[in-house]
Amino acid sequence: LVALIEQHKRWFGGCMRLREAHRWCLANVGKSSFLVVADGLWSQFRWAFAANLYVLAFVAAVFSAMLGGCHWLIALTLGLGSVYAYVLPICATCLTPIRCRVGLLPFLLLPVAIYVKSVGASLYILNRLTGRCNVYGKVER
């Protein structure tokens, strides 16, 4: 599990170097598109922080219900989380030309996998904000 978190931290760190790649293209090729950089950053932040934002929304909905607020917020967040964790992956696999079979247990553990991915990116951001260096070990392939 620790290796998986470190791998996603490494991936996120590499993807956050999009601005440097943009500057390199301008200097060496003479052209580059800022829209590509913006789209890349948006997609990276989307997978990195969607699970964290969902957990915060769910906790806020539970506190709201406990304080006598709207109980339907819990159902709404559970419904949106189910769509994000289950319906969208099913739709994505239906669009691919190659059919893949996924067992029931791995399918049910998708929310856990989605959250573990976001932990690595969160650790990368936390290290950058606190001034600590992100150290990576050699990866054998």
C-alpha cells in the first residue's frame, strides 16, 4: 500500500512539471499551447483531489444532519459518490473496444483505490507547501 501511494505521489509530481515542459517547448521548438498546460493541470487536480473533496462533503453532510439540518444531503453525497466510483468506470469500460472482466471484490473496492490514489498527490502537495523535498527511490521495471 505504501508503494502504491509513493507511485501516485511520483506520478503527480511528474505531471506537475507541465509548465516547465511548456517553457522548454517555447524555447526549443518555438511554439506551445497554454491550453494544453491548463487542460493537463485540470485533469491532474481532478483525479488527485476529487476523493478528498468527496470525503469532506460527506463529513459536512453528516454534521449537517446531526445538527438537525438536511438529511437528504447524506443521500445526495452517497448517490454522487456511487456515480463517480461505479457508474463512470462502467461507462468508461463500455467505451473501450477491448472488453475486460473485473471481479466483484475489486469492483466493490474501487472507492478505496480512488482514495488511495489521492493520498499520494496530497502528500506531494503537503511536502511542497511545507518546504520538504520529495525524495524518490529507484524503481525497477
